[in-house]
Amino acid sequence: MSVATRTLPGMVEIGTAARPADTLRAFQPSLDDIGTPLHEVTFVVVDLETTGTSAAECGITEFGAVKVRGGEVIGEFQSLVDPGVVVPAFIARLTGISTAMVATAPGIEKVLPSFLEFLGTGVLVAHNAPFDVGFLKAACSRLGYEWPRPQVLDTVALSRKVVLRDEAPNHRLSTLAALFGAQVTPDHRALSDARATVDVLHALLSRLAPLGITHLEDLATATDPVPPAVRRKRHLADGLPDSPGVYMFVGPSDEVLYVGTSVSIRRRVRSYFTAAERRSRITEMVGIATHVVPVPCATVLESQVRELRLIAEHSLGTTAGPSSRNG
């Protein structure tokens, strides 16, 4: 970063760059500021076998789940389940799970609490997650359990983001497992499919990392249609304070490109790297920006006054400048 040509009000020189005097600590990022790195996240990869496709009318016949963190398996969960109904013949042919196999298995009322304990506070991962989550929610509702509302990650949606059509004809688990060389071949049994999904998950996360998806918080918008060049700039929000104030996007020659204000500088700046930001001028500006300078303020009113002064100082103009007072 080049030497700043001037020091803005409330700022001091630190090395070669201008920084707010009262927020020096903000530039030593904390976990709160930058989020949780993906290698520190506990993922619980789940697969269910069922008697059909309707969560309202059909039952679960098998649970399979693998708990992983930092690329390592730290636990597995598997259980057949007596669905209380006959397993249809075509389902038995597909999964190999027959009515006779589950006749002596525990009921869902015994298996579900154990699975929820196994899930804990982990991120729930599944291939075609709406299907599995739908059955889990229905089971919780029938048994009077509160759905724990975990963060859910769908490997189908992630694969559509990074697997090209010329690499794979579809996004089925078997296709992706073959593409990524999974150690386990999916076979419509819950634990085998969950193990295969783990390998697919790790391969997808490796492909997403160059797009700037490196933290748990990034996964919430990982499937959004955000241009890669914009997503890679998400690090510009790292270390910004979660407080009212003004923020300035600054270009490669220390020119101020954009001035805005918000009740939370960090949250507002992060929003520029998501699908919620659709303004073409802002996308172009983010692509040019090299860093963001925050000016924390004691009150929202103070931030609004400072914003106007900075817009005038840098000749951005109140109508041409893309300032946002309600961020």
C-alpha cells in the first residue's frame, strides 16, 4: 500500500498507511471479525434411506452420518429404523433394505434423539439437503422435538457452482463421487452414501477456496450468483469494527472511490460481496478497491455528518457518490 497523501480527521499515520486512531485494534483481526475458518468447522454429513419421497407420508428406514473437522473423520453414526410400515418392493430393490431387515430395528422415537445429540452444533451437510432435512423436520414435529435449526449445506447446490457440464453430465452423488475419486462408492445405503458425500464435500470446498469461500460465514452465500472477482475481495471486510461509522473504499493510488455510512461498518461492507449487491457501478468499484478505511463514530448522527464532510472533501458529490446512509 502506498503512502497516504493526507491524514483524514481522527486518523494517524501507521507505517505507510492511514488508520483511525481510535480503532487500531480493529486491524488485528479477531475470530469475531473474520469468522470461523472452514478447517475449524465441524460438519455432520448425513444421508437417510426412506420408504418413499414424501416426508409427510413416508418413514425413515436408515440413518447414516459422518462427523468431520479439518478434513478428518471424528465420528460416525449409523442405525436402521423401523418405519412402522411395509417397505415398498421397489425401495427394497433400490436400497437393499427390506421390511424383514427393519422389523427388529429401533423406532424413530429412539434413533432421532441419538442423532440430534450426534449432530450437536455442527453444520448439517447432505446431498440434495432439502430431502433429508424435510424428513428430519417431519420426524421432529411428530415426536415433539424442536428442530435445532443448524446451518445446512447442500452439496448439490455447491456442485452446480463449481462443476462444469463438460466435467460431469449431472450432479448426482454417484457421478460426483466418481469425478472426485471418492474412496467409497455410493450404493443407496445411508452410511456409504454419507461417506462418499464427505469426499465430495472436501473436493467442492477445495474448488471454492480460490473464489474467496474460506470461512463458515462465506458458505451462507456460496451458491449466490456473485462474480468471482467480487467474491475474492471479501477479505476487505476482515478486521472492520462492528460499530456505527463511515467506511471508505480506497483504490490502488489511495484515491477514495466510495464513502458510505452504516450502523455496523463490518456487516455493511460484507454485503458488497454478496448477491444482494446488484448495482453495476458498485461491482466495478469493488473490483478496483484495494482496501477499506473505517472511521468509527459514537453515534449514527455523527457518522452521517462525517460522511457528508468526507464526500465533500474528496469531491465525490452527494448525488454521484454511491453513499448509503441506511446500510
